[in-house]
Amino acid sequence: MRLWQKATGAIKDRKSIWTAKLMHNGPYQNPIFEAVVIKATSHDEHCIDCKNVQRVFQWLRTSPLHLKPLLFALSFRMEKTKNWVVAIKGLMLMHGVFCTNIAAVQKMGRLPFDFSNFSDGYLHPSKAWGFNSFVRAYFNYLDQRSAFVSSEFKRVSMKNNKKDGLEVEETLMEELKMLQNFQALIDSLLHIKPRNESMKQNALILEAMDCVIVEIFDVYSKFCKRMANVLMRIYDVGGREEAAVALKVLQKASSQGEDLSCYFKFCKVIGVLNASQCPKIERISDEDIEDLERIISSGDNMAIVLSDSCMEKELKTVITEQWEVFDDVDDYSSWQNKNPFLDSSYDYSLLCPPPPPPQVLPDLISF
């Protein structure tokens, strides 16, 4: 049965490639892009086409004009599929596209396809529910992440334009809102996990979980750095309203830290390679919570006054011991395995043929 499914999937992929080749080049179709996307998101759950995955990333780095035809090819492929393997490979490819850090990607907004109600059309319902849940959760995070990055990109651009291009410091409330958004992203990431036993030994699921672990590492590191800066600003200037919001963020961070620790333990048990190298999540100190409660109860303009020696000690406590729990890993690539979706920043130009010449295409997606 498994051999039959593999043969059927290969036939479907080959048929899709031939159909793409027969299509005429138009404002939205490009047979070369579509063939590469089909190969990168094949039906084979035991194999990832690393060469074509890296072609996508290489072409994006070559020219931002390649983004729209690639997004069209990927969304066309995703909208047609009812196969969980193709869906997960497509989401992993989209995740890798985000990691290229190209400005056009940051302005993209919501994903160009919808998996919020994805349902596999080939597995028995008793087996399909776990894969359906995984695809929906992964899509929900990437869609939320893309919308968040796009809104922040536009907001910062508009704010800097008003100040003649000079970088403007965020207000405390803006920083706190950013922290809450990071926490919402972490919550979404924690929902991405295999939920039945058969999934825990599936190689493709474990590869996708590697991508998720690296993403958690990145988002939580950014959260910790911003949280440390916000606490120092609140300790410096005070402010009851800001301290009240910061207290809620800190309390949420405390419970979220426990959830992250449990999540990492779960990932280690099922064999997610990158989870074995994640450092321990430190507990939120009672002193930070008590300091914020003191500001809230003291008044609007009451700040915590520290001597130089105390300030040095406080900075060390907040930033080094508590918040920068991931700073001992400076290079993500040193602890990532050979998952090609995690290497979107690596130059694979020697493996890839030159991309098709960029075309000036009409707007496919509103950026």
C-alpha cells in the first residue's frame, strides 16, 4: 500500500510538471518556477528535494522580481492539494522564504493561500486528524507572523518618514505592545506539534519540527532582549500605566517559560534534533515582579532609584542571568542539521542553475 501511494504521488508530480511546461508564459505563470516548486513540494514523505528548495532561495536573493511568480506558483500548488505531505513541504518552503529577510517578503502581508481548514483527502479520518491539526497550526503561525512583520515594517517606515528618515525610538507602550505580539507568536508556535504516535516517528514531521524549534529560538531571543530593555526604561522613568502592562507581560512570560520548557522536553523525547541543543529556560525572578508592583502602587512618576553599583548589579541580573538565556548560541547554523529549509541564508549558487531572467510582472499580491 505504501509503495502504491509513493508511485501515485510520483505520477501526480510528473503530471503537474508536464502541465506547467505546456502552459504559456504569462503575467502570472512561469513554467520554470512552477516546475521547481512542484519538485520542492513533492508527494514523497521520505525525501526532500534539497536542490530545488535551495533554487527557490537562491532566485529570491538574485532578484526581488522573482518573488511574485514564486508566490503564485506556490499558492497555486497549495490551493490544489489535499495531501498533508505537499502541504507541510509548502509551509516549510514558505517559512524558508521568510528567513531570507528580503524587504519585499517583509511587506507581503497575509499568506497567499489558506490552510486554516485544511483536511487531508487520502488518509483515514482516524489518522488524518493529527496531520490536519499540524498543518493548520503551522499555517496559522506563518500567517500571523507574516501579517505582524508586514504591519511593523509599514509602521516603522511611516514613522521614520515623518522624521526625515531618522530612526525614532519606540515609546514604552509601543515596546510593550511589541512584547505582547511576540508572546502571541510564541503561543502559536507551541500549538505546532505531532498529536498522535504515528506522527512522532515520521521523518518529515521531525524535519518540520526542527524548523519550528529554530523559530522559537529566534522569537524568544528577541522577546528576551526587548523585555530587558523595557524593564530598564521602566525602572528609570517609572510610570504606573506602563508598569501595569509590563507586569502582565512578565506574568505571562513566567507561565510561557514553563510551557516552553515542557515543549522542548517533548521535542527531545520524540527525537527533534535541534531541541537537544536548546538551553534551559530561566525562571522569572520575584524581584522583577515586586519592583513593578512597587511602581504601580507608588504613583505615576515613581521610578526605582538605584546607585551606580546597584544598577550594574541589576543590569547583570536582568540581562545576563535571566533574559539573555539564549546568548550562548551566536550562530544558528552551528546547531542546525541538514534540513534544507533551515539554510535559506546559505549560498547554494554552485548547486543551482542560473534563474530565468526577471520579468516585470503586474501586481499579483498587494504588498
